[in-house]
Amino acid sequence: MGKKDEIAIDIMKKEDLDQVLAIEKSSFSSPWSRNLFLSEFRSPLVSNLMVALCDGPVRTVVGFIVFWVVEDEMHILNLAVAPAFRRQGIAGKLVLAAIRRARAKGAQKAFLEVRASNAAAQKLYSGIGFTGTSVRRGYYEEPAEDAVIMTLEQGAFERLAERL
């Protein structure tokens, strides 16, 4: 257990929420609430929720991604991997699966915000092809911090989506 080749990506189900919330709480200083996740389930035309699952007889969530597709834009809202499964390529697999799904829904570019201090996340997104395009001052609370806005522009989005 814990090897990246044992990971499958699937649509998040409401039954996954307890595991997703545990990952969320272990990953963020201001974690999303159960109600916030549930509100995403109620917006199926815009919201997309996916999970990374570890092989086994029981559905074991080891990571998740939440994103919106609005018109031709994908907005990544939330991404986390359980601490024991980090640095195994799972976050990258989730992002690529999300890009594939977003493209199928008409997205042509992608955006996200990441804490200015989160070098690991910025490295992950840069490795996929995102670039830091601007800074949103005071975007985060607990602790207060700026956000780097990262963008995967249309040309890069299309080239990446074609390879998937």
C-alpha cells in the first residue's frame, strides 16, 4: 500500500467525505467544512470533485481535487493528498485527470491560487506547465498570506490535454 502505481482516479462520492475531510484537516490551516464540500456536490454543472483511491478491498481515499469549469475556464479550488501518500506523484495525477475532465467540458485554460510560501505546490504546478502570473495580496487568512495566481494558458492547456 502507498505505491503510486496502485492509485486510481474516480469521481468523489458523498460517502468519501469523512476521508476527504480528514485529509483536508491534515493539510490546511483553514480547512474547508463538510458543508462547503456538500455545497460543491449541489452544483454539478460547475463543480467537479475527484478522488485518488488506493487499491484494496475498501474504498480508501488518499487525495482529492475540487475544481470548477465555467465557460472555457477551469478553476482549481482545492487539492490535497494524505500525508502518508505525499511525494508519490498523486497530486500530479489528480491535476492531469482534472484537466482531462475539464477539457471534455469545454475548458481551454486553467487558473488557481496558491500560498506564496507553498513552494512544493508551486513546483508541482510549474512542472505541469502553470506559470505564476500575479500576486493577490492578503488573500489567505490563518495565517495571513499572499496568493500567487498561477495560470495554464490556452496553448499550454491544449498541448497538455492532447497528450493525456
